[in-house]
Amino acid sequence: MGSLGTMESKQHPPHPRTSHIPRALYAVLVTFFALALFYNWSSPIFENSDEFFHFPLVKHLADTNWYLPVQSPDDLQDWRQQGNQPPIYHMIAALLIKPFDTSDYDEVRRINPHAQLGIVGESNINAVIHPLDRNQEWSNGTALALRVVRLLSTVLAMVVIVSAYFLTIYTFPNIPQWVGVLAAALIAFNPMYLFVASSVNNDNMSNALICSMLVILVWMYRQPEKPPVRVMLGLGVLLGFSMLSKLSTGPFMLLVGLYWLLLAWRHQAWEYMIKWGVATLGLALLISGWWYIRNWQLYGDPTGLSMFLDIVGPRPIPLTAEQLWSEREGFMQSFWGLFGGLTVPMDGWVYTGFNLLMGISILGVVVYAVQHWREIDLPQWTLPLWALMAGISIIRWTALTWATQGRLWYIAITALAVLSAVGFYTLAERIKLSRLAWLPVAYALIAAVVAPIIFISPAYAAPAFSAREDYAEPILTLSDPSASEQQISLVTFTIPEQFKSGTDTTITLTWCAETTLVRNWSVFVHLVNPFDIILAQADYTPGLGAVPTSEVNAGDCWQDKHPIRIGAGVSPEDIPLQVMIGMYEAQSGQRMVDDSNADRIALQETQLIVGDALQQFALGDVVRVTSYALSDNEIQAGNALTVTLTWDVLAPLTQDYTVFVQVLDLPTAYRAGASDQMPNAPTTTWAVGDQITDTHTFTIAEDAPAGVYAVIVGMYYQPEPGNFARLRLSYDGVDTGFDALTLTQIRVD
């Protein structure tokens, strides 16, 4: 290894050239700042990465003079799990918003009760309901305070960009300094980095501190003499604040320790490095230790991580290698640009372009390593090492809770960018066209400019309103039951003639406000079977989430497209469905009524076609239900129900499993009836390709409350008495997080 050979011969690595910030880097910084302002303007408040939770904590600290909250899963506040984050970012942000009047906070942070966060789509992707006049989000105290904190994030993000430049010229002192500008630009024009940099998010402080410290470590190694005391103590200050910014500092401390040992060895200054190493660590603990002591006293855990997980919840799906691989697409999307609450993607070709460029840069790094393998020293090994350590840290974290997000890798973004820049430079030099190294920057810059225009702004825009006179007489008119003069009408609708199980179906409704409305109404769409059981439903804030009805003018009309997910097993056979709609107030549950006082109106009968979607689900990847039959869809308590299952064997079963069928009230987990029995032929005798008919007859409890119940099925065996090991449910080979398959619903009378 080049680094060990260098140290053994006690030769000092080359000292970097006198560093200064070139004009090109200033140009990158100015362009980045302008773009970040554009992203700040394009993204409505509370919609950027996690700021829906981060800003409430900032406001709380400002209102209480920096009194940190005591967290409890039984008393959730607006900031949720963020109250367990190291607080320095939020404390500084609280200082910035002190002059602002944020008394309008509750009016501005109007929670969208139907928000589809974490789900890519077009409807109700917004965490809060925004005013129709978006200029209002620049004219009140809370909105302005939030945007000021976004500016703090932008400034911190610029520190990372500058760090990338210096990390390049210190790590690779023998390549042109413009490669450092290239590395800085690769970060600055990453659309997702710009999005996070214009968000209320403590990632920005953690990234800035860790990336700065990485530069200092490499700089110390490059010096011909042992590190100055002032630099080591300065590193201690940064380390202390980093420990107060995010727990991701933990793995970086291992890197600091590694450098300390190797510097002591190289300079043969063990006593010096140990003494000032203890002082550096002591200074870091002096700055940050109080927070860890507080956590120990409150939660019995110095990191507060146990309480964080109690609030946010554990990962529902065990993290296997197969599961991790299945999440790679979302990880890379959220590294390059997945906006909002992970709800607003870019077009697929944009990601393809970025991933292709990433592959080219990796090739370039390999070529550089082959050409210079004898010269590679510790700083150059550090970059892939730190990127790997950060990646392992993310995997460990996402094994605890659902967090497979590429932006979490930004703690190592300077290392990744420097390696990419060196890779592009190496390949460009091989073909004697060094300017080609800038093509990835051009691509990223174009994507960064168009993302707010093409993807972000349109996703949150209010719909275009049309006039009431453009439509004929209403199909139906709904009234506020508390103020019958307030009315809204349905003037057109489009419903498919057929629905297919296991698919998403879109229903289009056009609404007109006949009068002004005082309340904010939600829309519901129900797909009802002949037994008056709702097999699928969707509830939405109108206008794809962008229309608070209390702000609509009389005579304004808009079109809604409502996607509805129809379960794979909602019916054992083709049946007619009735499409029923209505409006209700989410806060009170009160529904609007028509002129006959009905609060749910049938629009059209359509046909449900049972497809093969059920076969995409499997239990333990060894068996699947291909079809089923019920003796009754409506049944009296105390009567017997028969459920007949047809199993398809996908792989040999190594245990004799028991099949369970339950009639279950999902909200309460109350079982109205159940069957647990082994099939007539033990499952270990089932052969791949067999079709097994399995019949279960059981009695519904006589005291079962009347209502609608789900029918669920699954398999288990008992490795020991009382231990029920269920087969996991997968969809197309990916774990769903469940251990039972939900089929349909029945009514118990």
C-alpha cells in the first residue's frame, strides 16, 4: 500500500500549494445561492424535507427561551421525534426567528388530514393546506420566519461546497486546482442537495461541520510538522458542535481517532498527540456533554435514540440484503432529487443520466487508482473509507427505522464529490480533452434549474379555476347541514366502466362552489359491493390537496382526479360495484347532505373484474393463494362460515404449517371467528406446482358486535409451545411488513 510505504520511509507527503478561493469557486457559490433562493421560493412552507417537524421545534425553543422539550410517545407534539435530535441547529435557528411574530403558526400550519407523504403521486402530496393566494406565505410572521431559517441552511450548505474545494486540493495536491472547483460544482448543482439546502433541516449543520473537519484532518496530515495546538483545539470545538448537531458524528469520531494514531506514529510524537488528543476530546465533551447527560437522566439513554425510535416507530420490515437491494431505486432518487415529503420525483430519464454519470466517475476513479496505486496515501484512502463508513452507518440506521434516503449520505458528500471529480478529470485527461470533465456539471446545472420549474412548483400549484356558467345544471348539490344556504355542486364526472382488482383507478369529478363556504370540506369516494360493504375508498382534500374550500369564491369550479387503490383480494369473483361520493369536514366528521338529506350519493354502477393480482402475493415465498370462495358475505353472529382457499406451491415447504383464517376487526384486532388447522395433506408433502384446495369452516362468535370485518389468512408453525412463527407476506418478492394476507370484508349482523 502506498500510504504504509510512505510512512515506513518517513517521507512527508507533498505540501499543498498556497490555497486561495479562485474566482470560479466564487461563481459556483453565487450561482448556488441564487438557485437555493429559487428553491426556497418554489417550495411552499412546511413542504421541504422534514421541516414539517423541524420548524415546530425551532418555534418552541424561541417561544420558551431555549427550553428543550421532554419527549414521550404518549404526548406527541408538533415536532414529534425531532425533539430527540441534538439541538444546536434548532437553537441557533430559534435565535434567528426571535424577532418574528409567529402567533399565526396554527393558522399557517394547517395540517392536510389526507396527506400522502412518502408516496409518489399527484394528489394530496402536501403536508399542509396552503392558501389559494400563495403571496400570503410571504406576508406573515411564521412563513417569513421559516424562510429565514431556510437561509441559515443555505449558508451552512455553502460551507460544504467550499470544503469540497479544499478537500480536493489537499487530498490530491498534484492535480490542477480547477478539479477542486469541479468537485464543489458537483455538490452545488445536485438538485436534491439544493432542496435540502433550502429546507429547515439539521442535516445542513451536521454536513457542514463534518465536511469541515474532514478538510482539517487531511490538512494536518499534509503538514511537514506535527499539528499545531490551535488547530487541534479548533477541531475539538467543531467536534463538540457536531456532536450537538446530529448523531451521525459518531462514526466520524472513529476516523478522527484513526488520524490521531497515524499522525502520532508518523511524527513519533505519541506523548504530544495523546496529550492534546485528550484535550481535544475533552473540549468536545465540554461543549456537548450536557445534552448527553440530560438524555441519560430523562430516558436512561445518553443518545436519546430509544425515545426517538419509540416515537417514530421501528422499521416494519426486517432489513435483509434482498430488502435493502429492493430499496436502491428510492435511495438513489432521494440522493439526486426526490422532493417534498418524498412525494415529488423528477422524470426517470433525469435519474438515469445522473446514475450513468456516477458509473462513469467510478470508472475514472478505478483508472486513477490503477495508474497511481503506488502513490495513493492516507488522505486519498480516506475518501472511499469515509464514504463506506457513512454508508454502513446509514444501513445500520435504516435497519432500526424506515430511513433509506440518499440525502443521509450527504455527511460524506465532499468525499463522494472529490472522488467523482478526480474520476471525470482522469478520463478526460486520457483522451486529451480536459473540458469534457465539466459535462457532468452542465448536466447537473440544467437539472437543478429546471427541477423547481417543471417538477416542484407544478406539484403544489392550485388548480386552474373555471366559471360556473361553463357548465350545465348540476348533477347533484350538497349543502352544509349547519348552514343550508352554503352549497357546492358536482357538475361533471368520469368513471371507468370497469375496475380491476389489484390496480389503481382514477375517478374524475368537477366541483363548483355555488356560494362561498365557511368550512374546509374533504371528498370521499367509496366503491361499495352489493352487500353495502365498502371494498375500496379514498379521502382527499379537494383540488389534489390544493383547494381549501373556505377560500373558494362563489362560482369557481375545479376538476379533481381521485386515484383509488383496489385491493388484490377484495372479491373472490367479478361483481358489480356502486361508486358513491360525498363531502365531509375532517375535523368533526360531519357530512354535507343533498336535497333529500342523504350524505352519501350513488353516482354510477361499474363492474369489478377479478384479475390475477392476488398471485403477486406470497407467504414466505413458498406458497400463494390463487383464488378463494366464501359461503356468505353477510352472516349472522353464531352461524358457521366456510372459506375455501386454493394454494399454489412455489417452493418446497420444510415445516408442517398450520393455516389460519380469521374474521378480524382491523382497528381493534377483535376476532369474531377463526380457524387454525393443518391441511389434509401436511405441507411438507406439497410439491412445487401443486394446486391445493383447503377448506375451513368455523363459527362466528354469538356475541360478535355487528359490523364489517376483514377476512385474513396466513400460515405458521410452532418451533416451541407458545411460539407462533408466521410466514412473512411478500409482494413480487419484496417483504410487505405483514405476516397475513387480507382478502375481502364481510358483514356480521
